[in-house]
Amino acid sequence: MKRLVIFLFSYALLLLACPTAFTSFSGESPSSKAKLLILDGSVNPGTAHYLVSNIQSAEEEGYQLIILQMNTPGGLDLAMRDIIREILSSNIPVATYVYPPGSRAASAGTYILYASHISSMAPATNLGAATPVSIGSMPDPSSPEPSSPKPASPDSSTDDSSTDKDNEKEEVKEANRAEPQSSNQNAMHKKIINDAEAYLRGLADYHGRNIDWVKNAVREGESLTSKEALDIGVIDLIAESPEQLLSKIHQRQVRLPTGPKAIDTNGMTIVRVEPSWQMDLLSIISDPNIAYILLLFGIYGLIFEGYNPGTFVPGVIGAICLLLAFYALQILPINYVAAGLLVLGIALLVVEAFAPSFGILGIGGIIAFFIGSFLLFNEPETGIAIAMPILLTVTIISVILLSFVLSLALRARQQPVVSGREELLNEVGIVEQDFVDEGWVHICGERWKCRSYIPLKSGQPVKVVAIDDLELTVAPSKEDST
């Protein structure tokens, strides 16, 4: 009996210490898990870091599937390629799912959808518009080309025919002269388009999806609904919910770096993984609107510190905001001409504040500031743009500050001088002792050496009429009763 008790006690301890050691004996396997990641917004370095780090750690954390729930207008090419490289090298299948209804996988989202092992969409969603857009100036490929020479009419006279030929030659010469100016830009644009199309064709071929539609998506910017995409083989399936997605991809074969693999979703549970606060902060800073506001806070903070040296608070806050803005600007593509206009506008506003020009520099600064702000991230197709309400609000605030500074300058100009040497002019003092030519006068509580061309008596009121270094020139005041 004693041995039985000891055996049961030992068995209970072993069961508590290693609860998973007996699952294999009972024929049961631990439940499988799917890691749900959310991409809601533009593709930027913050979202790329969140997705890449979670895809890399999924295998170690024991996940058997990664679900990328996506709703994006597009984003940066470098961030997109980082995500795609990680998806293609992952040993765990990645199922990208455009969800909820009303979402889209535009531009960079289309590339990510093509690169995923499983591409799926919810009803009432769309994808496409995969034409790459450059930040900054880019010539329009649809601009009309130089007109070709028109053939001469057979009914025209010889003189008219010769005149038309001369005009045609001139048109050809002008077209040839204009062509080198835009040839380099057009060549660069063609390179970008060709590279994007080849990249998307490679992803389509890798997973056996529709290649023919790639040209329409990249060159024409065409978009498709979820049903249209399924009909032509751009996506694999349509699912109403993530749970239905799991049931539809059960035992589906996918291509992994380790070879073909069938996805087993039987009894799989979905675990939603939220971004950490560091990733949230990086994503927030990467937003163009936040970067723009941080830049302004930083500049104005340093300006206010310059107005009131020693307060430290605006200077410290401004320096922190400026450094965060510089970090965001180095990972965001910006228009450098617009950045120059922005800096010029702020510089003109600062000069107007320190050396008022009664609005000339200030108005020019506001115009340059607004244009630079508008063009800094002016690419709404990629989700990288500054919202117009923010631009208008900042411009209105700048106008109000400029008006306040100008009003203070005009008010100060109209006030009399209350300090310095000029304050002594026309001041009235009292002669201490009788003197001729030179003597001492009590003025504004101080004893001054004065010169007078008229003899003065003790106690006589005098007025300062000139200042020569530390010597004053005085004359009898009208208050003198004599």
C-alpha cells in the first residue's frame, strides 16, 4: 500500500512538471495557432518593422500560419520590398487577407498580395493601381509628343508646297531641340515602370498567379474588385471572415523555401498580435502630418528660446521635436525644393520678427512657407501627403503671429523713447550753483556737467538741448519765471 501511494504521488509530480510529455502517448497534439498581423494605413518604415519582426519571430513562437490583415493605399517602395523579402523567405505560410469589407490593397498593397503564399480578399474590397509614383517632379508620360509633319496637299500650288515644306522642317528642328531636355526624365520614368512591372511579374510567376494583368496594373493603373480578381486568377479565394479563411485554405498546397507544404488549419486558433509601443511610436513619427508638425514645433521652440534666453523650456521641447522630425524626414522621401522653400519662409518670418519691414518679408515668408509645406509630401496616391486642414491651420497661425509682431513693432515705433541717451533730450534740470560757460546741473536724479552759452543762476530750471559724449548743453527753460 505504501509503494502504491509513493508511485501515485511521483506520477502526479511528473505530470505537473511535464504536462506535454504525455500528449504523444495519448495521440493528441497541441493546438495550432495562426498569428494575425494588422496593416491598416500606408506602408512605411514603422509598419515594415512591425511586420518583418513578427514574421521572423513567428516560427520560434510556435505559430503554424501568419495572417496579414491588410487595408492600405500604398506606400514606400523600400518598406514594401522589405516586407516582401521577409514573406518570401518565411518558413511559415503567409496568408494576406484584404479585410474588412470596404478595404483596399492599392499600389504597394497589390505587390504584397501577389507575394503572399495565400492571397485572399473579403467581399466589397479592391486591389490594383500599382503604377509607381515618384516623390517630387516627374514628367507625365501621357503628355503629347511633338506633332509630326503633315503631308503636302496635292492640290496646293508650288509656292504653297515649298512654304509648307519649310514650315515642316522648322517643326522637326524644334521637336529635335526639345527632345534632349526631356529624354533623360522619360528614360528614368520608363526604367521605374519596367522595373515595377518585372518585379510584379516575377511575384506572379513564383506563386502561379495571373501574369497578364500585371501590365494593366502597373502601366495603366487598373484596379479590380475582389470578384473580378478571383475570376481572372489574381487572388486565390474570397472569404467573409478570418475564420472562414482558415476553413477555405485547409490542406491547400503552398510554396515555401523548404519546399511544397500543405496548410493544416484543423483546430487552429487565431492570435492577434498588436504592435509594441516602440513600433507605434515609429509609425506615428513616420506619418507626414506628424513629421511636419514636429518640424514646426522644433523651429518655433528654438525661435521662442532665442526671444527669451534662459527659459530653457521652449528650447528643450523644440530641440526634441526637431530631432524627431529629422529622423522622420530621413526615412520619408521629401521634395528638397519644397524643403528649401519651407526653410526660406521660416527664415523670412524670423527676420521680419527681429527687423520689421512692415509686412514685406513676412508676406513673402508666408507665401514661401505655404508653397513649401504643400509640396513637401504632395503624393496622396501613396498615402504620403500633408492634410490640407493642417496646412491651412498652420498658415493661419503664422499670419496671426506675424500680425501680432507687426502690431507690436508699430506700437513701439509710436511710443516716446524711455531709455538711453535720447531720453535726456528736452529733460528739465536745476542748476546747482551760478556758472558761466560750464557748471553742474541736477537732472533726473543725477549730477551732470553742463555747458551753457547764457549765464545761469543757482536753482534756475534749464532744458537739455544737445548731448556731446558725457557733457550736456543746456538752455534756460520756459518754466523759468525770470
